[in-house]
Amino acid sequence: MAIQRLSRQFLLVIAVVVVLAFYHSWLQPCGQDPVYRMVPKDPVQYVYDSHNRIFPYDKSMPLIFIGGVPRSGTTLMRAMLDAHPMVRCGEETRVIPRILGMRGQWAKSPKESKRLEEAGVSNTVIDSAIAAFILEVIAKHGEPAPRLCNKDPFTLKSSLYLSQMFPNAKFLLLIRDARAVVHSIISRKVTISGFNLKSYRNCLQKWNQAMETMYYQCVRMGHGRCMPVYYEQLVLQPEKSMHAILEFLDVPWNDVVLHHEMYINKPGGVSLSQAERSTDQVIKPVNLEALTKWVDAIPSDVKQDMNAIAPMLAKLGYDPNAYPPHYGDASQFVSDNTHNIKTNEDYWRKRTRAIQNGIKPKRTYSFHAKGDVKFNSSVLNAPPRPPNGASAARQTEKTIDILGSEDKTGFGNDNVDR
């Protein structure tokens, strides 16, 4: 009897399932085709370093983006981070700001946006492709490392956009006295679209517009995602500044960040590009040489109108009427570095020339993308280093498009001629 009862229950369950299936199919519109969706296979992406250790990478990893107006200390910042055994920034990619600039142009053009929508190329499709492109460039243009970093100065004009594509990324916005920035741009003939290198007034106005766009995006992201870094404080008090920066980035402290010059063009160290104008400066240790070179170069009429020309200068805490301004006191470490450079000029000149004419070490890392790789967390430990070897402002109500639509500088993201 028990067996017969179980059989009847089983048949009842089968009957209910059949009825439900029939009812469900009856509710579907006649002739409706099944809906198909493209689902990415999503292979695990990773790179090998020269020790055959595996480093996975994806959009959720804690990337680091460094930016600011060119000549604001972005190269020094990335060089100091590059010295850390867990971090790799590398040279400017050039292509990342270009693709961000193209994305901004498409978004601002109703005609182009309509064409893309009609072609099925939605914002979701574009953003997914751009995120994959940026990640691939960052991951594969330099040596593998547990923490990957990008330094293309004007990428931070699109920092809100980047923060949405890379939800765990953090941003460092380099800020420097506009007068020093403009003097460096003009004296070193750094060509930037929209900047008139014959006019301090014009360059200061362009600095103000670019800085406003980047700074307010940084503020909107909040203290947890974006950190303003003042160049002057980084130079005057590098240890204090780097402690705060590494804590913000969740990177453990390592003294090597104070001695980046010891790892220039060494494997796992600071790789420099001959195409970047700051290369000859970061070869030296952190010093005070460039801090106030600009003081006597600013035209008197520009000095008088400084508040009107560059209002962001005062907003960021600088005194627009001070010549020279007092940025603070230098640590003994920096004072000693500066004295060493001045008393050994011939040595540093020869070292600079030797490094500039030298050959970079051969790159020994490789790239892979397979779906069946299992990772051991121990492979993410960085190699040991050879033995010889200002707070954000209050939230603003100003609305800035994540693609920098309020940028009025007259130049896009791809604009610096190195």
C-alpha cells in the first residue's frame, strides 16, 4: 500500500508540473521569438612577471589614477609611487586621454549620439568597450604589479566618468601654484592645445579653467575616492605627504618612496620616457630647486590682475599677492638633498646625461587570458626591493558633467606635446 501511495503522489507531482508548463506556454504571445543576449565569456585576465608569478586584473581592482594640469608634479608623484615594490605606474600612455576625449565629443554631439543609437551602439556598449580598452592599456604597457597606476595628466578631467567604470579606483589630483605651473610651461616650451606660450595671462586663464573642472570633480567624488595633493607640500615634507598618500591608497609604507632616484630605469623601478619633459628633473632626489624659480618672471600687469585672471588660485589656498609666497618649511631631508645637488652639480649633470642616453632594461613580463586558471594569493606578493637599491574643499552645488562638458579650456584630453 505504501508503494502505491508513493506512486500516486509521484504521478500527481508530474501532472502539476505538466499543467504549469502548459499554462506558462499559453500565456506567451503566439509566434514570439526567444530573447537572446550576448553574454561575455569573461575569461580571467592575468599577466606573468619575470619570476613567473601571476597577477590577475579586472575592472574591480583598485586602480590608481594620477592627474592634474601638466607641470604640476604628476611625474614626481608617479615616480615616487613607482619606487614602491607593490605599485607600477609607468610612462604616460597618451592613448587613454585620447579615447576619453573622443567619448566626450560623442556625448556632446546630438547628431553623433543619434547616429550611434541608431546603429545600436548605446552608451552602455561604448562605456564597456572604453573601460576594457583603458584597463588593457594600463595592465599591459608596463611591468606587472599588485597595484596598477596610470599617470596621464588630463585624464582627471574625466575622473567622475572613470570612477563609474572602475568602482574601486582612487584618484590623486596634483595641485601646484598656477604661477609656477605657467612659468614652467612657458619656459620649457610645453605645447598644450589652447595655451598661448607667449602670454602668461592666457596660460593662467587656461590653467584656471582646467583646474576648476578637475578640482570640482574631485570634490564630488569625495574624500574616499579622490585626494588633492599639493606639490609644494610633497616637495617640502615628502615623508609626511607620502604617509598620507599611501594610507589613502591602502598601500603599506615603504621608505623607498623617498628615494625614487635610486630606482630609475631599473627592473621593477621607475621607468622613464625620453618623450616626457619632466624626465630630467625626476632623475634627481626630491629638492627645492623648482619651488620659486617663477617669482621674477610674472609680468607686473598680470600680477595686478591675478585675482581676476585665476580665481582658483586663492580658492585652493594660495596667496595671489605674495612674491615669493611662503609655502612652509622644508624638512631636513629635503634641505640636505638640495644642498647635495648644488654642491655636486657636475655629478648630477653627468648622471642625468648617462640615464638619458642609457638603454632601458629588457622587459621580461608576458600576458595571458585563460578561463581555467586558478590563483594562489601568495603570487600577489611583490618582490623585495634590492638592498642597494591638503584636505578637500566642501561639497559644491556646481554641476559638472562626468565627461567634462563644462570644460572651457579649448582643448580636449589629448593636448600635451611632450
